[in-house]
Amino acid sequence: MGCEGWIPLWANIATEEQAFAIKKNMIDTTLFNTLVPLQTLSADHPKFKPDGGYWRGPTWIDQAYFGIVGLRNYGYDNDADDITYKLFHNAQGLLDSGSSIRENYNPVTGQGLESENFSWSAAHYLLLLINE
């Protein structure tokens, strides 16, 4: 129950039944549809650590991007739109002038974590804008 779970959607190799099951987990607010959605580990996992957990909790925008593209690959555009909106509007400072795009974000509070001015995140935000 981590971000690797939606890679079959992104790679377009899941069956329709598998895609629906994956999507169901992705949009569940107790699992992956947190304030800043599609974090690296399910929110109900015992090792979930949204603050400083690195690959055990924070939302990395590149990993969220793969999930959103995967949802679109299977026609779940409304769900992809909702998650994209949450990423842009709940990641602390993202839409504020003069704020830095961060390496990752706390999925529960939206606080920016780790490195500032992180180009990998910025590039994936741009990709999300292009795909809208």
C-alpha cells in the first residue's frame, strides 16, 4: 500500500478490474486521498510517518503525478481533477508569491518538507498543468 501501487495504471498495464481496485484505494480519504494526496505510504499503515518519514509518508509530487496520469489513462478524469486540485491548493506555499516549491509535503498538514526550490517537484507541477 504505497505509491508503487498505481504504477500499473501509469504504465497502462492493469486490467479494468485491477484499475478500479487501485483507483478505489487512491481516492479513499483514509488511505491515499489526504489533504495533499497520493503520498508514498497509505495513511492507515502502522509505519506511516507523514512528517520526516521520507518514503514512508510524505507526498512527493513526481509520485503523485504518476498516479494522476494513471487515473487519466483509465478514464477516471474527475478523480484525477480532484486530486490535482488538492495538490495545487493544499501544498503549503505553492500558490503564494515568493514561496518555495518543496521536495515533498506532509500529506496531513500540507507543510513543505525537505529541500526548498526543488526542481523535480516544480517540473511535475508543470506537467500537471500541461495535462489539464
